[in-house]
Amino acid sequence: MAVDTTLRVIARVKARPDYVAQVRDVLRALVDATRQEPGCLSYELLQNNSDPTEFVFVERWANAPAEQAHFVTPHLLSAIQQLVGLLASEPQISRYHVVK
């Protein structure tokens, strides 16, 4: 039986209420570019139905180095700059592995 060694990531982003549309636009622009990155197996952006200020990325990476390389890509660095002042709090990033 093969062991799944991929990395799963949940990244939560909370927008300030007056900036939900702007934050959504910045985050949506990340999706296609990130999906083209080496080692990106899946990258989805979700918006909370009951709290539209909350966005969640559900990510699957081939390995930890692939996910770490994501943090120095031009599209992510640009998004981080664009989000200054628009977020209610720092993004929360949690990393997981498959248990079985």
C-alpha cells in the first residue's frame, strides 16, 4: 500500500468588512497562477457562506518544499502587497498530512 506523502494546507484569510470585494479579487487572481506552480496538485479558494469576510484556500502540494517555494513567487508577493490594510487579521496557515 502506497503512503500519501503530499502536504495539505488550509489557509484562512479574513477581510475587513468594507474590503470583501477587493480581497476576493486579489485572492482569485492567485488561483490560476498558483495552479501552474511545480508541485501544486490542487488549489481552491472558498468563501464562507455565513461570513463573507472569511476566505479559505484548500491546497494540496506534492511536498513541503513545493509549498514553501509558493511563498516567493511573484504572484503571491504581489498579492501580499495588495492586501496591506485590507485584512482584519494575519492569515492563518495550517499544514496537514494524510493519516490514512
